[in-house]
Amino acid sequence: MTTKSFLLSTTFLILLSACNKKENTTTTALPEVTEHAETETDTLQTEEVTRKESINLFTITPKDSSDVAFVSLSDIYPVNDEKDTLALPNIQKIGKYNAVYFTFDKNYRKRFLAKTNISETDSVFIIDYAKNKHVSFAVKNLKTAAMLNGYSSEEDWPYQNYDFMIGFEISKKYLSGFSEYYRDALVYVGKENPFSKERLKPITWEKIAKKDYPSKALKNNDRNLLKNTVTGNMYFYKTESYEYFLQDYLDSNKIIYGRRLLVVDSKTKDVIIEKLFSQSEGTSPAPLNYENGEDSIEQWTGKLFKNKPEVVFGFEYMSFGCPNISIIDKSNEEIFLQCDNRH
């Protein structure tokens, strides 16, 4: 596997893995970057509830060993149609090596922005929730570019439209201090910054006895998925607002097949959300925090968005599709990252 493929795969498979200044809401022109530092601040769903989705969030991909990081928006700007000459220029004219990565001229940029409903007056907001770093850029100051995706290579020449990711170029120097491979970074493009300034918390799990786990029957679909498993360890974590309960389910080889999460209101004791994370062709349970060392953090919770309830995420790895963020609310809202996973 090439270095580029490894980095892209790492970005897709590692799920979402914390500065004291007042936010500057004015987006500045490059090379200036808006950067902030914040101090830490401290009913039951049924199977009939429809899962809701909202807000497009994107990820960042390092461009090999260069000084460029890339935000792909191809999930909302597909270019599969080889006859769509307005989406990409003539690749063969650009050439095999120059086409691996190239920036757009005015006409192709205009087309890209129009089709993705992005304005030159919008901003690109980036947060690293693990390092608690926030930066923003004016769209008008960013280059629009196309990059060969991590599952294609120069051996695939002549390249097809589908082989490319299309998005914004970000200089790595403005992302100094972010997590390795930007694995804990989230990107939003729009008029206003949706991200909260409150610092997310890594979950520190504590083992509990079976009697301390809430007595609540499994959903029918979950019961069917777990019919050949046995229960394993149970875990607990508490914040001021919620109590988090997690239970392991083991297969015949005593390997973790799935985990069931219940998030309970600390005051009312109502179950707010119930989630099952299980093995499948494209998913596998992520290790619990600190199982693989002090820097091994997967599960996070807290106030990620200004105008939404708290969130919880980091319970599974994805080889197909993109990871999601669960809103702790009875709306059952899930926010799936637009991670441009071509696997």
C-alpha cells in the first residue's frame, strides 16, 4: 500500500480519535488564521423512531509528505459522469503526473462552488476536538483542487473522473498542533461556525457489576443480532448531565462481537439513547479508551455543536462508509461524516 493510501485509510478507519481566548468571529485573509483556545467547562427511544441526519461535516486528508492538507467535498460533488466536462478539465491534456494533484482555474472553481451551494463569502471552519484547536479560513482565500484518491495511482492512467477527490487546499502550517493525520479534525463549510467552544471529554470507563446495569429489554433487531453471543463486561461513566452504560457481547471465541450503549438522564433516569455497535462486513467495535495506552482515546462526549444537544461517538471502526456522531437526544439524530471513503 502506498503512503498516500495508508494515510487515507487511516483517516477513514480511525474514528474521530483538547486554549483561553475570546472567539474572533471575523474570518481573516490568508496567511492569517483565526485560532482559539478555550478552558474546560465542566423517555425512551423505540424502533419506530426515524433516524434523522443533518449538517455536512467533512474530514482532512494529508497530501503525502507535501505541505498540503486536503478537504474533500466529493461526497456532495460527485464527478462520476465522464462526459461532464464542466466538472473536471481534460485530464489527458493535463498529463499523467501533473494530474495527480492540480488546482482549478476560475471556471471550474465557479462550477464547483455553485453545485455545492458554497459562496466565496462562506468560511471553512475546522476543529480538532482532541486538541481543542479551532481555525477558520475564508473560502475566497482558499484554492480549489483535485487530488487522485488514495485507492488510485499513476498505474491507473488514463485516470477517470471517479478517481479524483475535489475540495479545498489547506496549508499544513495553519494546522500545526493538530492530531496526527488530522484524525480528530472535523470541517464545516458555511456562513456561521457551528462548533461549540466547550471542550469535549474523553470517556473514562469504570467496570460495574451486572446488577448496576439498567434493566431494559433489547430491541427486537438487536436481540436477533446478538442471539449467538453471551454477555461480557459492563462499564459506567458519569457526567453532570448523563450516565453512560456499556455492555460487551462476546462470540463463541470470547471475542467482542458487539457493545450496547445506554445514555441515561442523570436526574430523571430516563434512557435518552440506545445504540448497538456490532461486527459486520464493514464495521468492528473500537477498543475502549486507554486499553492500548494513555494516548489511545476513541470515545468522546460533550457539547460539540452550539445549537444541538451533547454528543457521544467513537465506538466502532469503519472500513466501508463513514463514521457517525450520535446526538444525545430522543430525536435519534445521527451525523455521518462526509469522509469520501472509496473502499
